[in-house]
Amino acid sequence: MSTARRNWINGFYWVGVTMTLACFAFVMAGNTELAGRFEHRGFPLSWAFGVAAVIAFLAAEACHTAFSGATDTEDRTSQLASALEAVKSQS
């Protein structure tokens, strides 16, 4: 796995963790006067953090899946090629 891809996956993961913690913090502090003004009825700030967390986790998973899918295909191709060579050498 390339370093750049690993950095993207780690970045999305930690953004998701941070947004999740921010979501929980705003839910817990929602009844206070300071944080209560950000919790509107239409679309509360805690929901925004929750949606951002879900999107970040999905992006990290998509990056990971896209790369691991290519690796699995490459592994299967090399296994098939070696099996084909073994069959040809026996004939």
C-alpha cells in the first residue's frame, strides 16, 4: 500500500473519530446555555458533526476497499499464472 493512500485512510479515520467525539460533546452539552444556541430545531450542530463523521468513515473505508480490491485481483492473477505455468510444465 502506498504511503499517500495510507495517509488518506488515516486522515479520514481520524477526522471521523474527531467528528464523532464532537458530536457526543454537543449532545451532552446541548442543555447548557453556551452550546444550546447551536442546537437548532431544523438541523442541530451535533447532527452536522455526526453526518461528517459518517462520511469520513465511509471515505476511509472506500479508500481502503479500492486499494485492497486491486491487490486481491493482482494476487489472483499471479496465482492463476503460476498454476498455468505448472500445468504447462507437466504436459
